[in-house]
Amino acid sequence: MTESVWLRDDRPRRGAPPLTRERIVGEAVALLDDEGVGRLTMRRLAERLGTGSTTLYWHVETKDDVLELALDAVFGDVAVPEGGAGWRADVIDLMSGWRRAMLDHPWSAAVLGGRPLLGPNVLARTDFLYATLASTGLAGTRLAAAAYAVANYVIGSALMQVGAESHAGSAAAGHLARSRDLYPALAEHGHLDAGDWDAAFAQGLDHLLDGIGAAGS
């Protein structure tokens, strides 16, 4: 992968064609929402913007640039809690918003892997998460591990739900029912594909925060 777009200086704007990065990102998010990652190309994006690829390349160098910028825009939809409700309530509020943003933009969770996520929106929310978890008494690598666990739980839960909803959930349930002798625990206790995603997410996050609270006390 090329160097992150967030680590490069912006090109000088003197004489730049009349197209803004903000407009490019907005159209890229719309394209990804409408058509998915597979349809995102620089040519396709330029067509939707009503411009040429040369003009587009003035502002963004690669498709990876566009994806990084679009991801950060999605994170910008996540409200940062005002604070004061207690560390646990603030983490639940932030992570629930994070999950909702990814479900509203189903492509986002799938393209997170391998990207540095250095945009201002994601860094501001990650900083809030660290500061909130630090109030439990955690610090250093223990704090980083707690933040890592919570963030990756949210990403993983969104990936699972998007994957299940893009395929036939009932077909998966039927497969497990027919294979109950091979997977007795799943047959007995159920599977997330057939359950309440919101409730399962909330309960799983509670389990994580129980452990984090105990570790920090």
C-alpha cells in the first residue's frame, strides 16, 4: 500500500482545478453506499463528479487515498459523547454510534483492514475512547489493550452482521439445524445469525466492559 494520504502534505492549491476534496469525499461515500467497493474506480468517481480523471488526480493520488478519506468521513458521523455520564455509559454511547455508522455504510468495516486510520475524525474518537478508559485506572499497554479489545469487538460485530444480512440468514440457520450432531453447542444455544443483533452487541459489550472495569479497579 502507498503512504497514507494523511501523512502527505496537501498539494498547493494555486491554479488547482475547481474541485474540492470535500466534494470528492462526499461523492465517494455516496458511490460506495450505492454500488459497493467493487465499483469504486478513479474513472467511475470522476464520472459521477462530472469531471475528468486528470482533475480528480490533482486532489487524490490513488483509490486507497479515496478509501481512507471516505472512512474518516464515516467516522465523522459518530457523535462524541459530551462526557459526565460515567466512563461505562460514555464508552457504550461512543461504540454504539461507531457500530451504527458502519452498518449505515456496510462497505466501511470490510475495508478497515490494513489501513492506518490516521484521519482527524477517527483519531479524535479514539482519543476520547482512550481518555474515557483511562479514568478506570488503566494506563500504558493495559489501556491500549482495553481500547484495542473494544474497538475490534465493534468492528467484528459489524462485519458479522453485514455478512449475515448480505446472505440468507435462514439458510444458515437451516444448515445448522441439519448439522446439529456435528455442532451440538450451536444447535442448543442458538447462533447470532438467527438472533437479535442489537441485543447481542449490547450484551457482548457489557461483558467486555465488566472485565475492563475489574482490571482497572
